[in-house]
Amino acid sequence: MNQKISSRRKIKYRIRKKISGSATNPRLSVFRSNTDIYVQLIDDTTGTTLAAASSREKDIAARKVAKTEKSKLVGASIARKAQELGIKAIVFDRNGYLYHGRVKAVAEAAREGGLVF
């Protein structure tokens, strides 16, 4: 296996040992591909996804902006969906990625949208 992938997987497992989400305080998990970014609000007690957003949604994909800007739009979208569900506090799961660039853009946009973590 590629060293970059295996080291990310180790970091991911180390993070997941320490954090988990509940119905009142779900986990915001981020997945970053080369072209897109996906986020989910996950309740780990039941193993269900409460809400999801990605850069492939029609309103976000229609805008021709840089990937970091799309990440900000995804963060704002998940914050809006969380507010509709009545969720104010979350646990952020960077999923083994470094906290900079697109991952940081999602987190900061979600904070600006009213989520606390």
C-alpha cells in the first residue's frame, strides 16, 4: 500500500479512538478527493448519517470557483442542514487529513454558519 495512504489511515484510527458522535453532538466527518469534498454528520451510537453535503450538489457544482471556495460553500451548506435538524454542537473529524486548505475551509465555514466545535 502507498505510504501516504497508510500513514493517513494510521492518523485516522488514532483520531477515531478519541472522538465519537451522538444524536445531540454528531461527528462531522470530512472526505477529500482530488476534485471534490464530502462531509457527513454522523451519529455513532446508531451508526446513521443525519445529514450530508458535497461539492457535487447542483447549486455548488454549478459555480465555477476554486476547490477551496467550493469547500467553503460545502461548510455553509452542512451548517444550514444542521440548523434545520436543530443541531448546534458537533465534533469535528478531519479523517486523517491535515487541518489546512480545503479541510480548514470547511471547518471555518461551518463555524460561521453557527456550528460549535
